[in-house]
Amino acid sequence: MARNTGPVWRISRRLNFSILETGEELKRRAYIPGQHGSPSKKIKQSNFGLQQAEKQKIRHMYGLSEKQFYNTYLRAVKSKGITGLELLQLLESRLDNLVYRLGFAITRRQARQLVNHGHILVDGKKVDIPSYSVKTGSTIEVRERSRGLKLIVESLEANITIKNFVEVDKEARKGKYIRLPERNELNTEINESLVVEFYSR
């Protein structure tokens, strides 16, 4: 299954979860889209349905295809730590996600576009692969001739909350991936253990 490039708000409503992590998508209509959607209608899910929905929440939030997400899960399984936390840490270590976390883009989709178009440097070298796994201690910056891009300027002016596991110098358009995130620093609305259960069936 390819990565979904359709309307994010519709996916958020389908999953009853803010993919953008802002809550904006659910403010007006916090129920599923389509003719069967209704504010008063409640859908009962099986255990499998709950597990699958949780997988979709995380997959869509980070913008991965099914294959990419499963391969990331396999990497987490091979690690020595807790599989669920390792999965989230691997996802947070993606270059497109860190560009978003540093505030150079308002959404992960925008961040992916910046990386794809070669606007981002990692430790002084151009990297145009959004899934590139950034090591802790690495420096991420916008290349010099791209620092005045309207998208980047507007994103930095939006004052997106910067997580404690990264630090950023807005004037220099440069940031650093200090350390791996702790679980309490990430989205509390997701339950990664259900994803582990889904793939462990």
C-alpha cells in the first residue's frame, strides 16, 4: 500500500485522532466522514480493529507507507529495548520528522518536501532522503541559499513548541538532535503496545 497523500483531515476523522497533533481536524466534526458518520453513532471495534486502528494512527502521523512502517517495526523488534518505545524512537529519528520537530516546517508533509528538494543538511552534508535515520548528536540545518524560503520563515514564526530532545537556533536556521526522546515526551494519545500486538499475531 502506497503512502497516503489524500486529505489529512478526512483520515483524522476516520481514526478519531489528530494526525497533525494539533486537534484542529476534529474541532468541527469529531465523527467519521461519509454517509454513515454521525455524532451520536458509536462503532464497536474488535481487538483486531483496535490494534489495526492504532497502527494506522501512528503510520499516518509519521507519513509512512505500509511497507516502510513494517520495516521500521522489524528494526525495533531486533533492538534490545522495549519494542514499542524503540519503534517510536526510530520514527522520531527520521530526518523529515526532525525537520518538523525543529520548527522548519509546520507539518511533516512540508518537512518531507524540504528534504526531498535538497534544502536540508545533516552534519554539513546535503541529505535528500526523508527516511534518513539521524544519529543523536547530529546537526541539522537549512542550507544557506534556502534560509529565506517563505515556508521556513513562516514556520519559525509560528512558534511551534520545540521538544526537549532537540535544540534549535532560529536565526542560524540550525538545530541539533540531542538525544532519543523519552516516552512521556511523545504523543500520549497513541498506544504503541497495540501495534506490537497487531504484528505479533
